Amino acid sequence: MPVVLAGPVLRHIDARTVTVWLVTSGSEAPEVALFNDAPVSINTHTDTVQVGTYAYVHLLQVVPEDTLSVNTVYYYSLNFASTERQQAWQKTAANLFYANEDAFSFRFQQQLSNVLHGSCRKPHHPVDDALQRVDDCIAQEFSHQVRRPDMLIMSGDQVYTDDVAGPMLQAVQQLSTQLGLFDETLHGAVVNKGSELIGHPHNFYEREKILPQTELNTPLSKLFFSAKEKPVFTSVNAHNHLVSFAEVMAMYLLVWSDLPWQLVSLDPEQVSAQYRQQFIDEQQALENFITALGPVRRALAHIPVYMIFDDHDVTDDWNLTRDWEDEVYGHPLSRRMVGNALMAYWLCQGWGNKPEVFKPIIEQAQSVFTSDGLARHDDFIDILLDFEQWHYNLNTSPPVCVLNTRTRRWRSESNAKKPSGLMDWEALCEFQQDIIGKKAVIVVSAAPIYGVKFIEAIQKVFTFFGQALTVDAENWMAHRGTAHVMLNIFRHFRTPPEFIILSGDVHYSFVYDVRLRFKRNSPHITQFTCSGLKNTFPENLLKRLERFNRYLYSPDSVLNIFTRRRNMSVTARPVPEQKAKTLLNQSAVGQLIIDDDADKVICKALCANQQTIEFPAHQPD
């Protein structure tokens, strides 16, 4: 059993705090040593949550006695009191150091000039993992004296709990058993406990038969769908949707670290004959992902990493409509599934962004995660569902505002099937107060604020017929109230003059430069959408959609006056060497390069195939 199952992952860093996340197989948390030219005097605060017999999640907060110096490389090491465990850890840690290094390191940077971002990392998608490019960027600091990026922002869908390959599900369940991840009693399910899913006839590729069902009661549904019922969870890949907390927790360990894969053995013979070839094909697609986990794990230990959820971190179309919420939260199993994913998100992603805001959650968790297993499970889920501090701000220059576009939504009162606004009025007002009067700001929104107009038009048509779920109609302009408030924020005279939006979600990449029409002092708005880290859009379909968008919504098209963005001029940056193309369909991590005033914005896509593509800015005549 590895001493450290996953991590270390470097999380929130400021002048007074260094945060490190990891999962160990034993209860002992390591001590942290911090140094540059000499040891740094520190105090350490450690919070630990046991999630299984051999699984302990630790968040280590290192507090230097003196503030950190900017633009300085610091080194850190993890040390276990047990000699045996320390020796075993040192052998593993050696694989996570860069050439000629013998410790982990980070560069503390307050002035942002080089920010990486990306989203949508599906393990079995048949492309390489672009997160390997982060490892390349950090390695250049040691080999070519090129300063590493300042931080990595992951803007959603870091895991896909609703779209799980058969081999991944098999690995999840084997790892859950090996580590003794806490089991749970399930209500409203065809099994009594989560562990009983193993060996169930519908365990592989037929989990939609286990999930809660809802009637398709709209005329359009009955016209296009022959079945009378469908799973509450809307993913077309719900065949292997994760159910229990143990399953989701095991998934996180398998996507963050290579070591848990050494504890599992994939066997196609364990699935029924009709799905065996699919299992084998998915296993081949997973091989590159598993191979890349070593470099990815190394990268995440050497650069501050910030995260925010999107729907697939929990389930497809999470909180998309009021009708969806009524269906899902009204059923004990579907409510538990959402809660389980949110519990694992808090432990593995949200907690490390701003640890201090989760102190009340930690206090509650001590009575939930016990050595005997999970207690007060549903009560704790209620606490997480009511929690409103998933968003956060970073006190950098320029400041970074990471939006929560999933749990504080502006629900439609006129029609329960209409898409909810991505943020409600109160959340938008808080956001405006956070940015008002600033000279420049970087805003992270999982979904692009400015999307492809033709795609949004298609979503609007489906929404009119009550089928918002069919086309994932969750864009900023889909809800009148949210769109109106957000666009007014851009028009406010105290909105930052330099405004950068980082987004993902859509599985293709593009850059928009936005200006207000008929206003002399318009803010400079640059939206850089980069998606996915390991996902792409269907190639032929994207070509058709882009072609229709170019023909129907050109800058001088009369159709623009029917959009909610009619008072804004949106200019797409071209994809180099691809005639008339503005959408890049490659797995990539985005690289944002800005100067001190953030008035010069360079956007690059670091593609998984080792290409680097820069979107050239529009040059005015």
C-alpha cells in the first residue's frame, strides 16, 4: 500500500499561507519543511478527514513567521515520523522531482503575468491529456531558465462522475474495496448498500436501470422519445453513473495519481459478453491517460492550483432548470448521489481554494466521517447543499474572481422547464461589489459569458419547446434576468477598464474581444475560452455550426439586433493558418500572458499534440 495515495497538490498560496493537499493510506499526517536558501520558520495547521480504512485526506496549512518574498522560489518537503513510512515515501517522492532537484518547489507570485487554465478532463476520451503541457512549462524553469507559470486554474469538469468508462468503474470499485472506503446505506435504490452495486446485474453499462426515473410528459418528449420514462440524470452516458460516496472518492484518487492504478487489475471477463468489446476499446483509450498521470501529478505539486466545479463534477445538467431540481432533490437516491459528489468535491477540490471559509464545514465533518464510517450522512449533504461560499477571490494583481455558476441560480418563475440563470441577483450584486473600482480583473466562469451565437440560437429554440435539457441550454444569455444584470455590470462606469474572462465547458477553444457600442470609454473585455483538457467537440458538427454562425451572425448581420448582446461588438480572434476559422477543436490548456497593466492580452493554446497556437489580436486600421 503506497504511503501517499494522491498528491501532494499545491493549493492556495498567499504571502502568509501555503496550502498542500494529499491523501495517505495511514492516519499519520506528514510534517512540512519550507526553505529557500535556508530553512524558513513556520507553523503548521493540519486538518484530516478519514474516508476509509486506508484513506485519509489531509489539508496542510503552512504559516511562515515572516511573509513570503514575491518572485522567489521556495522548496518544501513532506516528512513522516515513522522511519519505515518515510523511507517508502522518499522512494516515491523521487519520481515527482524535476531534474537535479531533491524537493518540491513553487514560485510565490503576487503580480500575475502567466496564468494557465483549462477544463473538461474525461479520462477515456481518445485524445492525449493536455495537463502534461503544464509539466513541460514547469520543467523549462529548471532546464532553460524560463520562469514557470504563476498558477493553474481548472474551471470545471475535473472529473466526470456521470460518464464513466467500464474499465474506470471496475478500477473505482476495486480501489474502493482495497482502501476500505466507507460504505453507505442507500434509500430508494434497488440495492441496500453502495457496496452491493459490485456484482449487481446492472453494475456495468446498465446503471440507468438503477437510477431514479421520471416521466417524459411533454408533447415534444413523447414525439421524439419512444420510452415513457428516462433517468432523472440526463447524461446520455449515464450507463455507468457513479452512485456512492466511495465510488466518487475512488474516482478522484484515480484521476489525480498514478499510484492507485497499481492496486487494481482490469479484466474484461468480469463484464457480460455484449459489453466486452466496448470495455476493451475503453481500456485502450485509458492507457494513455494512465501513462500521463506521473507527469501530471508532478506538475500539480509544483504550481498553485485553483479549481471550481461545473456540472460533470456532480452530474450532467446539474441544476439546469427548476423542474430538474424538483425531480432530483425530491428523490432520496438522486439527492444522495448529488450530495455524494458534492462531498467528494469539497474534500478533493473546493477545500483547498480558500480553506478558511470551510472551517464550519470541517467542524461538522468531524461528526460525519468517523472511524466507524459515515454518520449523519444526509444531514451533512443538506449542509453542503445550503453552503454559499463555493466562489472565491484571489488577492493578486490583477485580482482573480472565480464564480460559482451552479448552486446560486436564478430560477425561472414563469416556466419550470426554462433554464435557470447561472447566478441569481444577489450573487451577481456580490460579484459586482468585488470588482467595482478595480483597474483590471480576471474573472473565471465555467461557461463562456459570450458564446457562439448560432449555438445559443439553437438552444433557445429547444428551450421554447421545453427541451432545455436536450441541448444543455445553459449559457449566460438563456435567462433574461441574469443576462440583463451581467451586461449591465459591463456597462457600469466603474467596471474595471481591463476585463479578462477565462472559461471552458464547451469542448473547443476561442478568443473574443468585446467592446460596448455607442460608448466612448468602453472596457476592454477579452474572453479566452479553452476546453477541454482531455475532450473535444465532434469535428464535422463543429465545422457546420461555425459555418452557420459565420454566415448568419457576421458583424454586419441584421440578426445581431435580436440577441441580448446587440449593444456589444464581439470580434473573434482567428485560428492561425486555418482560413476563416475562429474555433479550435483540440485538447489544450490555455495560457494567458499579460503585462503589468493587463492592457496587452496574449492568448495561447498549449495543445496535447505539442502544438502551441497563439490567437492573434485584432489590429485596428
